[in-house]
Amino acid sequence: MTTATRPSRRRRGGASEASSSSAPIRTRALTKRYGDRIAVDTLDLEVRAGEIFGLLGQNGAGKTTTILMLLGLTEPSGGSSRVLGMDPTRHPLEVKRRVGYLPDAVGFYGNMTGRENLRYTARLNGLGGADAEAHIEAVLEQVGLTDRADGRTETYSRGMLQRLGIADALIKDPDVLILDEPTASIDPIGVIEILELLRGLVRERGMTVLLSSHLLDQVQTVCDRVGIFAHGRLIGVGTVAELAGTFGDGAAHLEATFQPDGPDPRATLLAVEGVDRVELDAGAGTWRITVRPVTASLRAREAIVDAAARGGLRMTSLHELEASLEDIYRTAVAGMTRGFAVDETIEEVGA
């Protein structure tokens, strides 16, 4: 898969109510009710320019409803939202012109080729002629579908359809890309390709990406920041490290390895200030070191290296283990649901 050069951005007029330096997506107390059920509950959210932001939550958490409000496809019951400075409720067409959207269930005309489907989308967006053909070729190359562009989409795999869906969203040269479960039901290789494509869009095009997913490992792999959604509420926002500080166990977890013929390092490690616990993973041949508080991690690592050298321990590696988004999610959801069936929620998220 290659990365195409981004076409020059078309100047756009319209209903923008904020400067380009503001957050491309912002909501304040955004709420959606369906009768007595609250689907989205007073959502305050900011997605920064040039980042991949992941909305993480189980099916029914309110992610898709939030996306539909951001696109002006359903009206909020309360609160407000701004997308590229515009109110989607008042200016839905202008928002759609500047936002690329890949829904959960992407659909194309099966008796048409991938290229023909993109031509149709281009015409709907007022594009035609040689410029449109060049742009179609560029986005096909960018998503890695050049070789299959002239095959009927009814012959495409799920992963190919998702990549064509991203190409379709890129036809309008959007400022923001919103993806609803983009890697669902895709094989592992296809998932890797799509995640690499998203990174490339941010790197090469400076695009802002909002990604909705229930797949924990994929969100952790590709997203700069994560928002945890549960029962219509956003209960945590930040990088994985920041979320770990909020919902974690208050400790940093290190992993060290030593030459196997050296002395036992346990006593030396436990003598280091901040080290709370030391365990040997005999199967992996590594030592797990727990440091408290989490803010003492850097100081403890420096002290461990020094203590190992003075104690004659031949250390071969020392690094901090990244917090598990699955553990963070479990703690966050368990803390807010209380009376809800937490185990059922966790089973669905990450499946």
C-alpha cells in the first residue's frame, strides 16, 4: 500500500463559526433521548486537529448516535456541537461537504466497479472531468485498491469494501474523517492495513480522525487519545497513560531481564526506593517490578540501573510496560455502572 500526494485543498466558503485553530470537533452537554431512554447523556468532547481519537465502548453505548448528531443526521435533544466551527443541526450539508464518513454498514452498487462507484460519489460532490479522474486514481492508490479498481464490488472482500469506503470518504478531500467500526469483521491482515492507512492519512494529510470501535487492542494501537463510553456517558478521556493514571492501580509496572548465570536480583531490586513488589515470570525469564506511586517510575528506573551495576547484576533490559486498555476499561466501566451487568459489558467489548 502506497501513500499518494494529497491534492491541493479546495478553498471553501460557508457557515464556519470558528477559526481553523480551534478543535475540529467540540460538543457541550450534547444529549439525545429516545422517549425515556437517554442514548447520549450531556456529552462534553473535544477532538484535536491532526489526531486519531478513539470512541471506545460496547454496542449500544451511544457512539453511533453521537456520530449521527455530529453529521447532522439526527437532531440532539439538548446541548450543542460544532464540527469545523459549524453547527451540524443548522448546517448539515456544509458539514457533510467537509467531513468524510464511513458507516458501520458500508454499501456500494455491486454491479459497478470500485472506480465507477467513486465516480458516482464524485459527481454527487460536484466533481467531474480530468480533475475528478486524477483524484479518484490518487485515493485508490492511497487505500491500496489500484489493482482491483476495475473489478465489480460484488467480488470484493469485507476488507476491500472497507478500504473502498475510506476512498469514498476521501473523494471530497475532507478535513475530518469519521469512521464507525472500520475494522469489524475484517481478517487480521486487513485490520493491519487499515490501521496503517489511518496513520498515513494523519501523517501525510494532516487529517483529524474520529474512530468509533469496541475493539480494545486496535484502539490502543492506533489512537492518540481515547474516550471511554458507557451507557451514554463519556467516563474518561486521555492517552492510555493518562487513563491508566485515572483508572489504574496507582503503580508503574516495569520488566527487567538479567543474565541467567548471575546472582538473584530480588533483594537488590526491593531495596530501591519506590519498588513495592518483585516477581519472577519463570516461563518468560523476566522480572516484573511494581513501583509506587506511578510518578516515581523514571526515578526508580534510574535507581534500578545504578543498583544493578553496583550489585554485580548483569542486566540486559529494563523497560516500562504499557498499561492495558482492557484493564483500564474494566475498571472505568465497573466504577460507573455499579448496578449494571459489568461482566456482560466486558465480554462484548474486545470480542
